[in-house]
Amino acid sequence: MIRAASICLLSTFAMAVIPTTQAAAQPAPGAVAQTLEVGTITLSAEDVPVTLNLSGVAVASESAQIRPLVQGIVQEIRYSPDQQMAPGDEMFQIDPTSYEAALASAEANLQSAEAARDEAQSNADRYEALAGRGVSEAEAESARSALLQAEAAVAVAQASLRTAQFDLNNTTITSPIEGQASVSEVSVGDLVTSGQSDELATVTRLDPIYADLADTSARMLRLRSMFEAGTVQPGDSLGVALILENGQTVGGSGEVISVGDQVSTSTGTFNVRVQIANPRRLILPGMFVSARLTIGEHQAMLIPQVAASPQADGTLSVYLVEDGKAVERAVQPTGSTDSAWIVPEGLADGDQLIVDNRDNLRDGMGVTAVASTVGTGGVVSDAGEQGEAVSEETGSEAGASDPASAEAGQ
């Protein structure tokens, strides 16, 4: 009986406690749901350079392969490797002896032809004057024909003289362009022939230099529509920065030399050739380069990369604070800087962008905005904390400037 009464008493106690515990778990009427504290920055549009990040290969603006136009023995090499050449600078001398003799022979042949022409001219004039007075018409016609043949012989001799002079001139091989000369591929005493396939040397112009870059047709169409709509204003000149294989950047103003007229069916890209100054000759033909082209500027928002999540369709997912709630929004970037995405549309001045605590967010979640800043490297900090950190850092530097104070602090 005592055991039965105890069980009954425990059951009654449990029934009384359980409703009370469940009621305590329910929020009290009028209570405010707990919100997530997030760091935010206030957006404002600014003039942002429109840049394209491309890759390609460096190409010489001019390059000439030096080959002989006459046959002969190399008599002299008149330049030094890596010498800067100007048009007309002498590079090789081929033995001119046989060509000098050919020129003298051509000059003698011309003199002989001219003498024969003068004689034929005299005969033709005399026969023309005596025609019908002891000179038949046939004889006069024959004299005129002989004159024409003599004049033709003079023309042939003049052509031969020009050829001989041309050959003699080409025994001295000069640079056709301005540029840097390569190491000679021949030595003094070597036999070279006219039109041979092997070059004697190469002269390459390195300043300015070209870069053949590849860009996508989709981006080309998007940029054209932005230019036509006026959302992007073209710059006065093209800003070009080439990043070399060791990470070094060579920058300056440049220009677009040509834009390809065909798109690759396999890659969807077309070629763009740009020109850039290369006074220090750091960029050599054949180098693989990355290029950053600044083609203009437009009004856009700079979205810190820590505040956006790239999506598979090319958009960015960002969170804004609206009426105390986190609102997810998809925006389309047009490019990026070192640490921020460039977004020209979809956001407005004054929007509060969430930059911290994004991993715990859901669309529509209640949030409490805390003004923050995004520093170098994408480090987020509260605006107040950053001010205190700056003050402490300034004080530390002031103390360190005085050796006595620094030692006292230690």
C-alpha cells in the first residue's frame, strides 16, 4: 500500500511540473527575438577605372632578318653584337672586287653604245636631208632603223650599268631598320649567296614593343554596350601595365594597334595587339605576359571581396541590411581591383553592405548593424576599434621616437 501511494504521488508531481517547464520554454508575449550582430559599411558610388586582365605574348614591333643580295666572301663584319643600329648603319662587307670589275665593264659598254648611237644619229640626219637627191627612200629608212637599234642598245647598256651598280652597292650590307643587332651567324671568310635561307644576323626593334593578348567575345560585347549606353567613358589614352614572368610590372601609356576580326570557335577569344613603351628593354619578344588594360572609367560601387560570394553564373551574392533584416541580393560585376569587385548596377548610395559575420546569415534574418571598416588585405574591424588602434599605434610610435621613453616603457 505504501509503494502504491508513492507511485501515485510521483505521477501527480510529474504532471504538475511538465506543463510548467513547457510554458517557460515559450517566449513571453511582447518579447523581442534575438538578432545577429553584423559589421557593415555604407556604399557610395565613385569613379572607378575600367580594367581588363588579359594574358598573351610579347612581340617585336619590327624585326628584320639580314640576308645577302649578292654572292661573295664575307670580307668584314662592321658591327658589334647587341649594338643599337640605325637605318643605313653598315653591318657586313662582301668582297667587292668582281662587282667593281662588272661595273667598269658596264660603263665601257654604255660608252660604246652611246658612240654607236651618235654615229647612227648622224647618218640618219644626213640621209634624211639627201632623200630624193641621190639617196633613195629605202636607204633613208634603213638609216632611221639603224638609229633606233643604236638607241635600244644604249638603253640595254644603261640597264646593265644600273644592275652592276646595284650589285656593287649590295656588297655593303646595312641595317634596314632601327633596332638591336644579334650575334652574327657568319664569320669573315665565309661564302654567302644571294637569297640564301640562312640569315646573317637579325635586327630587332624593342622600343616600343607589342603584346598580342586574348580577350573573350562575350566581354567585348558587354563593353561595347556599356560604351554605347554611356555608362563607361573612354579615357584619352590606354593605360597598359604588363606583368612579367617574375611578377615585375612595366606600365605606361599605350595604344591598341589592331583588334582581331575573327573569334576562335574552340576558345571563344579573339586577339588584341597593344603597343607599349619599352625604354629599358625589359620586355623581350616571346615572353609570356599578363596585361592590365585601363580603357576608361565609370561610376560604380567597390564591393570588398570578403563581402561577396561568387556564384556559378558569374554573379555575386551580397547581403544588405534593410529594415533590420539581412537581405540577399545578386549583382553582376564588371571586373575587379586588388581587393574589391566593381559593380556598376544593382546597388544604391547609402546601402548598408554586410562585410562581417556573413557565414551565419540567412535571407530575412534579423540583424543589428555595427559600422565597420575593411582594411588592407580584407581585414574587417569596427570603426571605433580601428580609431583606438590607430591612437595606440601613434602613441607607441611617439614613445619609440625617444630612446629614454622606449626604455622606460620596457
